[in-house]
Amino acid sequence: MRNDPDVVVIGAGFAGLYMVHRLRGLGISVHGLEAADGVGGTWFWNRYPGARCDSESYYYCYAFSRELEQEWDWTERYPGQAEILSYLEHVADRFDLRRSFSLSTTVSSASWGGDRWVIDTEGGERWTCRWLVTAVGCLSSANVPDIPGLASFAGEWHHTGQWPHEGVDVTGRRVGVVGTGSTGIQAIPVLAASAAHLTVFQRTANFSIPARNAPLSTSEAAGYKADYAAIREVQQASTNGHPFVVSDVDTLALPDDERRALFQRAWERGGLRFRAAVRDVLTDPAVNDETSEFLRSKIRSTVDDPEVAETLTPRDHPFATKRPPIDTDYFETYNRPNVSLVDVRADPIEAVTRDGVRLASGAEHPLDVLVFATGFDALSGPLLRLGLRGRDGVALADAWAEGAATYLGLGVAGFPNLFTITGPGSPSVLTNMPTSIEQHVEWIADLVAHLRAHDLDAEPTPEAQARWADHVREAADATLLPQAASSWYLGANVPGKPRVFLPYAGGFARYRGMCDAEAAAGYPGFALR
Ligand code: N01
């Protein structure tokens, strides 16, 4: 029956598209529900100026189809939003996935009814399924700060994750950007190039590495295509799902000039590869100090005004303990005469007025356009807004009142037959997302096929979930990651959100091994009945 497939998948981004394809390939009936009026997920919504992926194009893509790998041509080292969206649209067409999705269909609630999930949509449709898979992304629930007076603003305001499809023309206008995470750092140089004036409201200074984006030459692209088997092997064996081999050089044992030369070479190569060039940067405070100091020196040598440079210099967290942005001319942008920086940690935003932003000191910043690059209610937010209720009508919001808890990031005790692609407690946002997504999709598809073949329901046991929570904490504590007090990894960016380190920091390869062992042992962490 059309509204009662075996599986409903929520979301049509990288995860949802592949989940539907994989289950269909196993002969399992499946239907996808997507709130947007197109496929693409993150890349459908995030159309802000400068939106571009920080992973390189040749590996920010699916690995499941050798033909797809060979036929798609990336044009730049880092793919822009429009190119990734075209790629996902191509995937939807090439694998004939659109017929299995309902677009413009927002899930308003999903409840376990004892033997099936009952899913209601905002449009009044009802779906039921035995197994429910969430493919809602980790960063899809926009975090718009609750600033008094926003409704009175006479200009226009936008969150970067809900950017208007027709674009926003900032030519000759006074623009304000709140937020200097990966998104703000990408958008600020592009907005500055056309705005009359750009004011950046910075709460936490951030480290950033130059991306060194460039067109992908025909020979580079051909080289990657020829090498895919080896590239994928490195990704599978890696900590972050990137095809980089982490350096084995003991940077602290090097003389100062050689260490600096090593940092400099990595800086010139740019991008997320910088991190892989410095062994132990996330575990050894002394290595991190050296690296952080190198990056601070780059800010000082790039930004002309020493006071502005100092405000831009991060001192409250070690490098890479917050997700490290990569940029094109970010720090250089502060040398433009039409750009000013406001330190809102020193002088917080008090209100948005009819004319702009007012700070606690009383200073006013008149604006025509206000951009919130203020991030997301990460990992748990997209799941909580689905209105999920498990056994005995228990709401996910209540089950997670003390913080998100899962088993392997794949399922939640008390929520039978619910599987969460890249859920809290999985490596997800600490990795190259398509790599983590494919691993989850394939693992979930195998489990669903097993359950269907044996007519079983499954949910994580509370014991397995508690053990996993301990392990997620231990894995984070073995690194410097928890030292960034303002990190969204900890939920610190959303007022009132419980502080739990959300992603699994133990590494992608190790995690994949644990998931494989769970399946090989017959899913001992799940109650099967
Ligand atoms: O969000 P963020 P993002 N008043 O949370 C500030 C991925 N991504 O959208 O640090 C003033 O990192 C906040 O300040 P603080 C990537 O994983 C990927 O930039 O909380 N400021 C911070 O500066 C990334 O990490 C790509 O003190 C406020 C900023 O807003 C993740 O998405 C590209 C505030 C938010 O930074 C999220 O990045 C872009 C307030 N009330 C993003 N509230 C790729 O290329 C928040 N801030 C793949």
C-alpha cells in the first residue's frame, strides 16, 4: 500500500537518497519524506554567499557506485553549494530515486504504535511503517538567537541555513553578520565585496586555515578517478574519513625552524589537510600550543591593524577543538575600509532595533541587512523537532532531557525500529560526512534486511546505550576536544541545551570496526523480538 511501506526514510540529502537506493536494491519497500521542495538536504538549504564544502570534491561524494565516481566531473578543489546540489540532483535522477520521495512533506510527529510507526505530516498525510530511518542531517535545525527586538527590525534578516533561493542583493547596503564559525568565515569575504559596509559581530575568535581553492585541472581529476580504489581504502582506515594519512613526524622533537617550516608547508597546502600534517595536535597540549601559536602569528601578519588582529586572535580554546573553518581571504577582509569588527563578548548585543543592532554599551550599528551565521542546534536538534514518541508514548524530548543518548549513534533505547543515520554518539560531524553516511546506511540496511527476514523488531538495550554513553565520554576525554567551552559539539551554542559531548571522537575506522562487530555477533546491543 502506498502509505504503508516497510520503511519510511525522513530526509532527501546525502543520507536519505542513498538509504532509499540501498533498501530498494534489497527489495524492501521504502518511501522518503522530505520537507524541502527539492532533494539535496544541507545543500538545498545552505545557499548563503560563499557556501562551499570544506572537504575536497573528489572525496566529498558517494563511493558506492564506481560508475558514478567515473562519470561525474568536479570542477574545483572544493565544491560550491550549487555544484553539490547538481550532483545530488544527478544522483536522484541517475538512480531513479525521485519516484520514492514525497517532497514538500514535513513530518510533524512520529509515534511507535506497538507494531508500526505512525507518521503524521504538516499537510495532513498519515504514513505508517515498520522501520523508521531518520536521515535529517546533523546541522539542519537553525539556531536563531533570541535577541529582543528582532521583530521590529525594518531591514531584512536571514539565517544562513535558510537563505532565500532568489539570493539577497547586498550591493550598496549596510550588512551585519553575527557569527564567525565555518559559515560566517565563508560568507564574510563574499558579503564584504559588495556591501557598502560590513559589520562583523564576533563572540568567539576562531582559528582558520586558508582553503587554497582552485579549479580542478583535467589531469588532477583524471588522476583521482584512476586512483579511487586506493583513495577509498585510505578513507576507510582513517580517523576522519578523509583520504589523508596523518603525519608521523614528532613536531616537538624538531628544531624550531624545521617545525615552523613544517607548519608553513601545511599552511601553504591549506584546507583540512593542515590538521593531518601535525601529529597529536588534538591529544598533546604542547603540540597544540605550538600549532595554535603558529596560527595566531598568521593572523598578526595578515591583519594590518594590530588591535583588530588581537580581537581576531583566539585565546580561549586550543586549535581544532572547535570545528576548524577553512577560508578564502577571511583575515584579509578585515583590511578592507568597508569592514569593521565588533567584539560582542566584550560588549554584548543587547537588542535589535528598528534601525540595526544596539550593544550593551549603548553603541548603535545601523544596518539594512542582518545575517545570522549562528549555527545549528546540532545533532539532537533535527531529531527532536520530528516529535518522536517511542514505547508507552514517551517523547524523545523527555528521554533526552539530560542530553542525547543513543547506542552507536544508530538507535535509542525505548524507540523500537528507529534508526538514526549519523545520530548523536556517532563520528558524523568529526568526519567527512558522505563517508560516515554510507557506513551507516549500509549497516542499517543490513539490519533492516535481517529483521525483515526474521520478522523481528529491534531497539538498543538500556545497558548497551549506557555503556556507549560512557565510551563516547571517554573518547572525547582522551582528546583536547572538551576544552572548547563554547563548542557546538557540546551543545554550548544553544541556551539551555544539556552539555553532553555529542559526536564520537574515537575515530571513524575504530567506530566502523565496532559496528561491524555488533552485526557479526548478531546485534547483542539490541533487544530483538
Ligand atoms: O555555526 P557555528 P556555523 N550572539 O556554531 C556565534 C558545518 N559547516 O554555521 O563560538 C553572538 O560553528 C558563535 O559564537 P560562539 C561545520 O561542521 C560546514 O558556522 O558560540 N554570536 C559562532 O561564532 C561547522 O562547524 C561547512 O561563541 C553568536 C557562530 O555564531 C558547522 O557547520 C560550511 C550567538 C556559529 O558558529 C556549523 O558552522 C559551513 C549569539 N547569540 C558550516 N549565537 C562545509 O564547508 C551563536 N553565535 C562543509
